[in-house]
Amino acid sequence: MSPHRNMRGNMREVMLAAVPSLRAFAISLCGNVDRADDLVQEALLRALANLDSFEPGTNMSAWLFTILRNLFRSEYRKRRREVEDIDGSYAEQLTFSPEQSTRLEINEFREALKALPPEQREALILVGASGFSYEEAARICGCAVGTIKSRVNRARGRLAEILSIEGASDFGPDRETRAVVNSDLLTRRS
Amino acid sequence: MNIRKPSKQRQSLKLQGSEMKPVAKLGTDIKAKIGQQLRLMYDEIVEQGVPERFAKILRGLDDPSNESSKNEPA
């Protein structure tokens, strides 16, 4: 086998390994499996057509995410004035169902995620689920690290509001207060 | 003296009577809860693996009949 072909084989393995997360990113971004899969397909075809522009030794996964993210953003700009018709489509397309309560929780969360501005949504997913660092996420989105941090923060704040997490009794205001409350409880108990 | 009128949104938030905290002060539990739900949603898709249509696209990469390998000796 030629070294050239061997290298391409390795690249294929690396790309294959990145696909499940790339697809999860796409579905989380647009909330519709069919649209997301078209997006993944387009991203992979673009990547293959531009393999020469990939720098060996850099993060293949981040490269693929960047391509997909840019495709999504340009598509989003085109579709902005169209009415989004993505309600319910995701849950219907799932082929297996976890426990009912978890299912409901995931659906509720996905609905809340849809309410976020796309730049906050992508930042939160990249950092909170795809496992990229703030620096990598900033490179993928083409913005400053501080911008990613503030977008992730705002996304969390907005989600907490939508899902009413901030009012729940089992969530204390901050670590220090909880520590005090907990130690107080322990003292009283003993 | 504060002469800035509170915005409509701020007023309605105050009316809810909840402790509205600045985003920067979100508790670690809230972050953890959101992170957990986010990963739950994400991982259930990741666990579906690689659909055949994508495996097929990538198979072309090291296929000898692939265009990029055509000028190599068979």
C-alpha cells in the first residue's frame, strides 16, 4: 500500500470517528434529523473535496465542526425569513426511547434549546456537549475566547430561566451558601 | 440618583418575585444540571453511531477506484 493511500485510510478512520458527534452537533443545532443529516453529508463532501486544506496534526474533529457550523450559519441566514417548521419532528424520528421521565426531560430541554439565539446555542453545545475547550470553540466559531465564554454564560442563564431551574428548592444560590446550610444541617442533626 | 427607568422586561421579572441573579452568578448546581441534560440529549444521538450513508461517503477515501488514487500503479 502506498504511503499516500495509507494516510487517506487513516484520515477516513479519524473522520468516521468524528461523525457521531458531528451529527449530534448538527441535530442539536437545527432540531431536525433530516435537515441535520443533509448538513452532515454536505459537510463531509466539502471536507473530502478540500482535504488538501486540512493541516495534518491539527484537530480533524474541530475542522469538520467548523465546516458544518459555517454551512449551518449560511443556510440559517438564507432561511431566516422562512417559518421554521421543526416542532416535534425530532422526537418522532427517534427509534428508541429511554425511560419516560428522561424522555420528557430531554424533549423539554430540546425545546428550550431552540429558544436560544443560534450563536449562544452553538457555543453551549460545543463547550458543554461536544467537549471542545473554549479556545477550540472560539476557533470553530471564528470569534474571541471571551465572546464564547459570555455566550455560554448567557445560554446557561437563559436555559435556567426557561426551565425554571433557578427557582427549584434543590438548587442553592451558590456553593458557599450551600456549604453553610449543609454544615448547619449536619450540626443540628448530630 | 438613579434616573434610568427600568425596562418593561426588568419590571416583569421583578414582578415574578424570583431572585433574579446576574448570569455570571449562576450556581454550580444549575450549571451542572444544564450540562447533564445537554449531554443526555447529545449522547443519545452520538450512541446511534455512523449511519450507512456517511460511512459510504467516507469509504471513497481509501478506495483504489477513487479518483485521487487513479494515477498510482495498481
